[in-house]
Amino acid sequence: MAKQGRIDTVGIKVDILIVENDESVVEMMRHSFKADTERYQLKIVGNLKESRLAIRESRPDLIIASYLLPDGWGIEFLSSKEERSRLPMILLVNPGDEQMGLKAIKSGALDYVIKSEENISEISRVVERALQVWHSVELHRQAEEDIRVSLKEKETILKEIHHRIKNNFQVVCSVLSLQSQYIQDETVLDMFMETQDRVRAMALIHEKLYKADDVGRMDFKEYLENLVHGLFWSYGTDPNRVKMKINVEDISLGMELTVPCGLIINELVSNSLKHAFPQSWEGVGTINIALQKNKDDDIELVVQDNGVGIPKDLDLRKADSFGLELVTILAEDQLNGSVNLDRGKGTKFLIKFKRKK
């Protein structure tokens, strides 16, 4: 007989601990189980103290306990906070105390039996039924535990993958940084810096997912704050001259949407930092980033600045700018969404897309 809560009810000896101080009831139970001594092995004690010693010596497969004992209540066997430390139990109650039996079942007992000759004579059948129930419950519980362990293992593997991807991205950034030191052409050097920023944007996603409590979900607002801080540092932007405002709803995007969203924001914020606030600009510049659901349950991503604006004759799909072209490709091909440009006050990009089910 396995001693870990798993009970096979077919053809295997069952160790039963009987906790009862009424000798007449004990004698009736002995007589009830006598017909199948090959199946049941009984140990009988008269109080809680002796029962605890018996459990420590040999963990029984089932406890049959009187609800009232000389040193306490039989229902105490159900008071363990540890679900797995509980033992299957049947409570014995006096006639008229059925409410105590129902209370025991609500607390986790398998059944209760009224102390009468008629009922005690049938207790072996009650035990068989209770063991079948316990066995089913334990199988279900073990299956849940196996699933939890499997998910934990997969989560650990995913975290390790995110960690390695992040490290690989950092290596790419380091290589680009080293190579950029040998570049004299300012245009080419700018391209290298922009590529580094794109790689950092993707690396940051994997870093956040690696550190997240839920490996499939990260704090997108925190990610954006870190991303923007890195861009301000990269472009040497004075945070007193240009302010950043971030408004992000608690929306879970998943990796398939998070990566293109991160890259789009990287491109648009970079574009604002480079072009929206020239030296001649007076006042405090602002860049607003918002991510929220609209009334149709679509996701809306807004990146807006109050700078000098984009030329009116600029067509996003024909712009001589890799960054803006990349934004359009990511929005339409990766997010299956749309891009709208509003030149009313400064520059406002609105990207709409549907969250994947």
C-alpha cells in the first residue's frame, strides 16, 4: 500500500486507524471488518494523543474517528493547513449529531457514520465507497500537480531562452559599437546608432520577460520608460527641454505584438528626438505615448509630439526615411493594422490593430 495519499482500492490491504474510546462501538467495528481480514488491517486507539503517535509510526490509509474523544474532537484530523498532509477520514457521530457529520464533510471528511449497530455493521461498505472517492480525488490532485510542475519547467526554459536572446542582442550592440568607432562618414555613423537602438529595443523586451513573474506577460509601461530613457541618453536629449508622457492601459499583447510595437515606438520617438525640436525651438517640447483599447476593442497606439511637424508633402509610403518606412511595414504587415498621420499640432501617429485571441 502506497503511503503518499494515493490509494488503490482493488485487492490491496488497507491500514485503518480507529480512534474510538467506546468499547462497544469498537467491538462492533471489529466484527464488521472481521469478514475481510485479508483486506483490512486495524489499529485501534482511544484518544488523540495515541492517534498522533500511531500516525507518526505508520501513516494509515484511512482514519475512522469519533467526533468526541477524551482529549479533544475527532474533527481535528481535518484541521491541517497542508492539503497533502491530510489523511482520508470518516467521522463517527452519536444519533442526533448528524449536523456534526455534515460539518465534517464540509471540512474535508469523506463521510460520517451514526453509531448504531445497523450502521456500524455496514461500515466496511462505507469505507470502500470512501476509498473510491479518495482515490479519484488523489488522481485528480496528482494530475494537477504534474501540470503545475510541467508548467514551471517550461517557464524556467522560456526564461532561459529570453535571457540568452537578450545576451545575444547585447553582443550585437557591442559589435556595432566597436565597428562604429572606425566610421568617419556621419550619415553611416547615424545609421549604425539607429540600428543599435533597434537592437536595444528588442533586447529590452526579452530582458523584461526574463525578469517578469509571469514569463508570458511584462509591464509594458515600465518597458517604455526604460526604452525612452535609453533613447534620451543615446541622442543626448536634455530631459528638461523635452518631456515624455506615457499613458499605457493594462493590456497583455504577447510577444507577437510586443516586439513590433516596441520597434514602432522606438522609431517614432527617435524621429521626434532628432527632428521635432531643433535648436531654434522655443519652449518645452513634449512627446506623448499612449496605448489603449477603443470602443471596438481594437488597440490604439499613439505617438505624438508638439514639435515643428512633418512636411505636408511627405508620403509615409514613399518617404526617403528607412525609419518611417519600417513603421509602416511593422504596423501593416506585422500588426495587420493601419497607420494614420495627423499634422494638425506637431506630429501625431495613430496605429490601430486588433489584439490576437
